[in-house]
Amino acid sequence: MKRLLCAFLGRVPYAEAVGLQESLVDRVRRGEAADTLLLLTHPPVITLGRTTKPGHVLIEDAARVARGIELHEAGRGGDVTYHGPGQLVGYPIVALSGERRDAHRYLRDLEEGLIAAAAAFGVQASRLAGLTGVWAGPEKLAAIGVRIGTGWVTSHGFALNCGSDLSGFEAIVPCGIGDRAVTSLSRILGREVSPEEAAPRTASAVAAALGYEAAWGDGAVAAGSGRGVSWPPSPGDAP
């Protein structure tokens, strides 16, 4: 089975993570780097997908800045979303090939992996017809927004809500869906689940759904990012 190189990079500012993705996409496209899954957390940030509609950001700029929430155009599919501490963000940089060169299938594979990751915690998650992402009952547990570039190389990815503090989502209409709330592993389980705890199960499940075996501690990812790759993740990695 092919290996998917997995790296947990701790807390990474959004713009820095975009730059790292762009570098890896170029290297994967040229055959100079292996398919990779970046796992990390972001400082508070609102990202705008290509289909974000006016009014889906609910917070005024001055209030947003006062709360330390950045705002970025993401260049991915989907509507507006929020990233922040307590959320595990995953960016698969993979070259889709053969029958996997199917954007719809890729989205469904990511959903399958996240459903399996939730199941590893004893949480029953599922899809909802017509809505991208992963749901626990009527509430959204994980968001997905991807970009597939030249050569069918993917970037951007998913965000799995782990921690109990979901107050950042009050600043937006999450994914543009006004009648659905968000939830997290911590809220469902009644105990705090950190991104570090969720990382290994999520990586293994997402890798398997994409047809890979997860492999950890890749020095090339560390060198390319200028950051240490940690495995297993430790609490100090994502302050």
C-alpha cells in the first residue's frame, strides 16, 4: 500500500500554511515530494471560499480585529468557515490518479475518513444528503473545502472540531448553512478532546479512505516547513 506522509506541525498561522501547501503542491506535481497530509491548528481566522455569499460573515471588521480573528480569501471550494484553537485542520497534498481523479469521489472519501475518525472515539457521525461535511445528528462536526489543481494535485482539506469552545463560529454562518449548529468531539463525549489526541486516529482514518497507509515523522516535511514534525504530538505543540 502507498504511504501518506503525515506531519503534525502544531500551531501555524493561516498565511504560512497556505505558503507551505503551495510549495508542496508544486513539488508533488513535479514528482519531487511524496503525497503528504499536513495536520495543524490555526490561530483564530475566518476563511472565505469561492462561493461565500455577502452577509455570511456576521462580525464587523473592528470587532473581528479586536478579537484577534484574521480574515483571508481561501481559494478553495465552499462558503465561509472558521478555524481556531481546539480544531484539527488537515491539508492533504496528494496527486489523484486513475479512478480517483474524480472530485466528487475525493470529497466522499474525505467524509468517509472523518466518519471513521469519529467512530474511533465512539462518536457516530454521518453524511447529510446535499451537504458536504460530516455531521453528528443535525450538527456539523467537520467541514470540508478543497482545491484540486493542475495535475489533479489536491490542497486545502478539512477541519475537525475537537475542543469544547465553539464561540468563534458565532462570527459567521458556518459553511453558509444558517439552520444548522456546529458541535465537537468534546461536546459530544463530555470531556475535552485536543487536536493532538485526535491527530493519530484522524490521520490513519483519512489515509485509509484515500487508499494509503499513514506514515509519520517525515524529515522532508519538517525541512520544507521550517518547523519540527512531532510524533506523537505533545500538548506543547499546539498552544
